[in-house]
Amino acid sequence: MKCFHCKKTIAPKPGKKDRMASGWHRAPDGNPLCPACWSDRYCLRAITLPVCAPVGLTWDELRPLLKDAWEKATNAANWAVKQLLANDVVRGSETKMPKMPKIYLYGKYPKDKTGWSQSLASVLRTTEARYRDRRYELIWLHKVSLPNTKYPYPYPCHNASWKAERGDGGEPLVTLTLPGQRVMLRVRFGQRGNRNRNPAAFDQIVSGQAIQGEAAIFRRRAEGTHRNGDTARDSGGQRVQYETVAKLVAWFPRPPKREAEGTLFVRSDTDSLLVALDAKDERLWVVNADHIVRWTMDHARQLQRWADDQKAEERPLASFQSRRESSAAKYRRRMDSAVKEVGAQVVNFAVRRKMAAIKYDDAVQSFCPRFSWAALRTRIATKCNELGIKFEWSSGEKNTATARNDVTEED
């Protein structure tokens, strides 16, 4: 196999001459590209679109199909974990953890595969990858328990089994295959910052500029009262509204490369969330984010007060369990939104200042210890990858600008 751009060649595996090599991709024009050339041209992104209504069906007809799909996926994930553990080694007198024995989960799956064989294979692959990530702590160190999947497991759809299109009135539509039936769903675009981004990304998928990946349909707890989606009871016995959501993954073309030079030093601070410095130790930009500190402190205080109130008379199920779950869900949504907003602000500032790289240091976390620092770091790295900005995590090592700034503040 030969890369169309850089002319790199790779020998095919025995018996797999016609298959793409691992990491290689085929461009829309049919030419193969090596991993490096593919990464220079495309980046992997996902857009999440809430479902408004099914087309050609009613919600009463769609809900049983979704329930069946989620049940199948959840059962398959839990079955795969048990099979992997039963097939794995048991620690004995070995000084080094042995390799995991090979197992063909798809061939061993005993139940009916008709109508969802591609989705089943995806669930099994994902479950095995998750098991392998935790295998050392599970088998060798015995520090974690066997991962268990709760209902509903997101139902995956192969890239060839879903389609995005615009309706006659311009409304966004997603057609995908559920077990035994193909359905069309009318979706809507996100709120606030995603209003402009999601329509453009959706149109790229429709036109074929973006190369389709795997899609998934799942449900999430709704912020308010929704007529669409599903209704269930939480652990406190209260009715909770859920909305059905479609997640579309695709390889999107990267924007044209821009002229950029220099490095933006971004670090956490004791008096603010993030501070941006240049190579000359000049403070260019700051994110105070006092509201994040207020959210985390209020949530921690409320959780502690609920824990104090859960005496023996309030066990095993507290009367305020539903309020506690609702508060936790609201806090997770707030933190997720805050991570996305701050990450976008940091990267957009680097783009505006025409910086070629971001060096990130989050060693100082005293400003807000409960904040999701790892999630913010991952978000900034993802945004940098999309826009072609080099991202470097200093992992607590003081860079030159940070060290000079500390001396200046002490003086």
C-alpha cells in the first residue's frame, strides 16, 4: 500500500492484501493516505443533536424500538466483560503480568445477531478496549472492581448504517438503523455556543466534505420538562424526564494553515483560574472565573449537609434523594459547560494573537481544587488539535515565563 501524498509504502499483512492497514484511511477521492497525511488533512469531531420527533412514526412507536436497542447493547456489554474476565489469567507466582489470551467475543455471543450485527461488533470492541485499559489494576493489583454497564448503553451505528440530510423545508434529518427497523429522526441544533457551529458541521456531513464515522443514539437527563424522549423514575422514586440524543462522529477537513509563530504560556494561578503569558513574562490575558469557585463551594456544602441529614432514620433511601440527584446532575452540566467555554476562550485567544503553540501548566490548583482540571486540559488539547496549534503540557514543570512571574509577584 502506497500513500498518495508522501509516497510512503507499507507491506500488507498475510492474507489481508485488500484491507487498509491500521491507521491508514481512504480519502473521498479513493486514494489511500498514511496516518500522518490523514492527520494533516482531517480531525475527528462529534456533534450532539437532540431529537425533536421521529418522521413517519410516533413517539409511542419509537420508544419500544429505542428500549430494545439499549437493552441489547447493555446486555452485550455486560456479557462481554464477564467473558473477558473468565478467559483472562489469574495472578499466581508470576513476577510480570502475562499477556491477555486472545478471545473472539463476536463468535461466542450466543444470542440473535440479526439486524444489529454491526452494532454488536462495535459494542464488543469498545467493551474489550475498556477492559484492557483497566486490566492491570483489575487482574494484577486488585484495586478496582469489574466494570459494569448501566442501562441504557448508547446504541452505536456503523458509518454505513446512518445518513444525515436536509428535509424539504431545510430541517436536519438523521436516518439510522435500529434492531430490525430503519428510522428517520428530526433533530435540532444545540444552544448558545453550538448554534453556529453545529449547523455548519452538519452541512459538511450532508455534502460529503466530512467523512462519516460511527454514530450513536442515547438518552440524557433533560434540564426541564420535555414532551419528547422518555420518562423514568430516579432512585428516589420521582419521575425524571430524559431526552433522546443523536451523536454524529465524522472526520472534518482541517481549516487552511495560518501564519503563526511564538508560544503562549497558559498556567493556573492562586488568584484566578488561568493566566496567559508571553515569552517576555508579560501578562496578556486572565480568566478569573469566580462563578466556578462559587458553584463548587455551594455544591460541596450542600452535599455535606445532605450527608449529615442522612441518619439511620433516612436509610437506606433518603427522602431528599431525588433532590440530591437533581443537584448533582445540574452541577455536572455546569462544569461541562464551564470546561467547554474556558477551553474555547483559551484557544481562540491564541488564534487571535497568532500563536503557533500553547504550553499549558496546571500544577497550581489551589484557586479551585474541586474543578475538573483534567477535563479542561483535555478540552484545550482537543481544540488545539482541531486548529493546528501545537499543545504541550508541562506537567507541573515551571517554564521560564512562569518562573520569572513568580519572582516578580514575590518581590
